[in-house]
Amino acid sequence: MIGWIESGGPGRPGLVFGGGVAVCEVADDRARLAVAGDCGADRAQLRAALEAVAAGRWAELTGWAGSYWVMAEQVGGRRFVCGDLAGVRGLWHGRDGVAGVVWASDPGRLAARIGASVDLELLAAHLAVGGQHWPTRSRWEGVQRVPGGWGLVLDRSGAYLVDVRGVEPQEDLVAGAARLGEELRVAVQRRVRAAGGPVGADLSGGLDSSSVVLLAAEAGPVHAVTYTDALTSAEDAHFAARVAAHSGVRHAIAQGGAGELPFDLAGAPATGEPAAAVVNLGMDRCYLEPVAGLPVHLTGHGGDVVLDSSAACWVGQVQRRRSGEARRAAHEFARLRNVAPGPYWRSIKQAAATTPSRAVSVAARQLRAGGLAPSAVGWAWCRPGPGAGWLTAPGRHAVARLLDGAWGEPLFDGFADEVDQWSALWAVGDDARASAPLYEAIGIRPVHPFLDNRVVRAAFAIPAYRRRGTYTYKPVLAAALDLPDWLIGRRSKGSFTAQRIEGLSRHRRALEELVADSALVTSGLVDPGRVRSALTDAAAGRTAEPIADLHHLVAVCRWLAASVPLATAC
């Protein structure tokens, strides 16, 4: 899917979208407006919004139900484009020698148009410290990202970002949860009714997918699907079956085996961006087969971000001079989880006393000196993972240079809870967007109601510290929806760590070769020997610590090998 617009060119915005994306356009003598994707506005609402376009009230164009791109143009040539808040409808821009500023919904095709190369140093930085420190950079040199919740304005002065997040804080948990529940209900049930027949739905037995299935069942026929194998928690399957019985939906439980273990990359289709889901594609093929071809497949993806928060919520409270309340909550949270409250609280105070730029400067100095110090407990602005230890000396210096320039274009006011929740939202949005081609290849059309603009706004309006569960898991969900007590009382969360360890063991040799041949290694940024040692330890079950970073690295190397032309990776 791709759209182009030229900063100085005459005429209407050019709309070129593929893959069955719906585009609706309206215009009058003041302005033009188009939406692409799944937009809940009808033509009358779009026509009424032309007044907002003419006045430059861009955020109003992002308030309809669904997940979509917006393209608008005023008389005189001023233009505005944006995606959604989560970045599922992604947007990038760059500059070519003919048209000036161009934008696209496909970063790879934009990179090809302007002759941009893959930024291998940034890929190494993402592996070492995460990508949240460079929210406006893409994986291609010269291609800039428009972060979710921001739009791109193009006029005679050039191109610049505008904030369209539009979150209005709601301190009252009851009122905020009621709004969240209603928005989630609309996000789910609008899709079910529009499908005009059965829809597919993930049903893991967790709170997020279970909530979506229960809401969907109120609006139409649902075919829920669950993955199990010999390593799956029996509790997950039990809750999934109970939710299906309670809602009366059709339910298929797949039984996977050795052939479905993670890290088997054989036959995986190419993707435009690194897709974490490529590692689990065997499992996905197995359990999704019964619902292939249905018009919609509902997921609980993103629920962990919008319904919960991290320890950054207490860092944010300290920054807002609410230390007493934060200390009591953090101490109780740590005590109930057998974590030493003193060090946990000290890490929160330390994070509150610093800034993102200062934290990444410290990390850059450590990298230049030979490595990064172990992360503290709690939350930190810059948390290096095991992947940081796989960098070569040139790789460490390259990442340090990137950290020197991180947060050069601040998008936030510096409160940790806001930075953390938006960074987490973009990460799950990136994952959903990047994995779409994998699911399309097996006949699945995923829809992620938790990532709709209106749901995100309703959730983020509730302060992060109120979404953080100390005694109960995701307390806002129980306040938002009328769910069965036995479901909201669940305290555990399923994990596929055992499957990933078994998959690493089974496919270790092929993964070692994939990494050794990758451009990250041949460019001298990543040490294949250190990766091989981490693979060996994880595959033997000696430690689970590097598995997440190994998952990330494998997805990136697979993308570089299968999807990126050799010339762009040099």
C-alpha cells in the first residue's frame, strides 16, 4: 500500500493504494479530504469535516472509529497526511531530486524511489537498546518516519510534524473506564456487523482476546481459534474453552507438534519490514487454518499496552511531585512479587531525576568504554538488552554515535509514563503492520480493536498509574466491561517460552548460518561468535534471558536476507 504527495506539485493529492484498501474522497470549493483504510465515517461526516480541513484543525480528522490514513488539502496547496495513533497505518516521508518531499505508506517503496539504503547501524542500535530513542527515524537512511499520533503538513515552507494525539486526561477511573468500555465495544462490534457473516477471532484464554470474543459474540457469529501443544499451559486452554462455552461461539483448538515450533523460517513469505511474527509462523498456520478466508479476524493485540502500564507510571508521579502516593504503590507492588522494595523504589527515583537525553548519553559513554552496565531493577530510560553484548567494537561505537543524537527532536514533555506508553504503543503497532503480509499469505485479515484511535485515546486518558494493577491484573478492564468474575479474577498469563527454547534447539544450526551471513555481521557490526554462544545457551535451556533479543535478531536477519535487495543493504 503506497501513496505519494509532492510538496510543491499542483493538483489534488495522489492516492495510490493497493491490497484492497478502501478510499473515500470528498471535496468542495474550500478543501479536499480523503480517508483510506477502515474508517467509520460516512460521506456526510466526511463532507462536514471539510470545514476542519479548511481551518487546519487536523486532529478532528482522526476522531472517527476504525484505523485509517487521512489525506487533506486546502485551497492554496497546503496539505496534511497522517496515519493512526498506533502506527498500524504507517507513514513515512523523504525527499527526491524531482518532486521534493514525497510521502508513502510503504517505507521500502519510498526508499526505492529516492534511492535510500538500509540503515544497518540503526538496526544494530535497535537490537542493543531498542528503537524508542529515534521515533522519527526509519530503517532506511533518508526516510523519516511520521510517528503515530503525529501528522505531516506540507506547504511552501517545507514539511513539518503536528501533534494530533488529542488525549484528554480523565482522572475519574469510573468515568474513564466506562468510556473505554464503550469505545472497545464499538471497535469490535462494528467490524462484526460489517462482515455480514462469521468472523474469526483469536482466543488464547487471556483477558484481552477473551474480552474481544465476548464482545464480538454479542454482535454476530464468531469462529474462535486456540493454539495448544504439549508445552502449552493447560490453564490457557481451560480458560479459552470456558470463554467459548460462556459466549456460545464456535471454537477450534489446534494441536501443534514439532513441525510448528518457533524459529522454523522455511517457506515464510517476504515482508516489507522486519516482522517478529515470522518466527512463530508455523504455530500461526496451524491454529489459524480453520478461519482462513473469513473477512475479518479479531485479535487482542495491543491490550497489554492500553489496559496496563509499566513502572514508568510511578516515575511519572514522582516527576509530578506525587512521590508519597507513588512510593506506597511501588512498595506494595514489589512486596507482592517478592522483589526487594528498597532497590525497586530507588530505581524509580533515579529515573525520575534524570532525562532521556542524559540517560542515553551515559549509555553512549559506556558503549565507547567497552560495554553497557547491567540494567537496574524497575524502569529505566535506556535499558540495554543482551543484544548489546553481541556488538563488535565498531558496532558499539556506531550505536554510541546514534545515541549521541537521540531525542534530538523531542515529541513529549518529558514525563516517563507518557514516553513509555507511546513508545510501547508504537512497538505493538509496528508489529501488527509488519506482520500483515505473513497473515495475508495464509488467508487471514487481522483486525486489532485495541489499537483503534478512539480506544487508544480512551485508554490513555486514564492516567497510567490508575491502569497499573497492584492487587489485580488490568483493573481498568474489570471497570470497563461486564465480564465474568472467573475471567477477571485470572492472575496468570500464558507464555510460549518453552516452545521458543525447543524451537531454538531444533533450528539452531540454520539460525547460526542465517545470522553469520547477514549484513549486520558482514558489515562488522555484530559478532557472530557471541550470537552463537547466546543461541547455544538459550537452546540448551541454561538461560531464557537472550530469547527476546534472539527473536528480534532472527526476524531482522530474515528480512535482510529475503526482502531487502542486496544493493540497499551495502
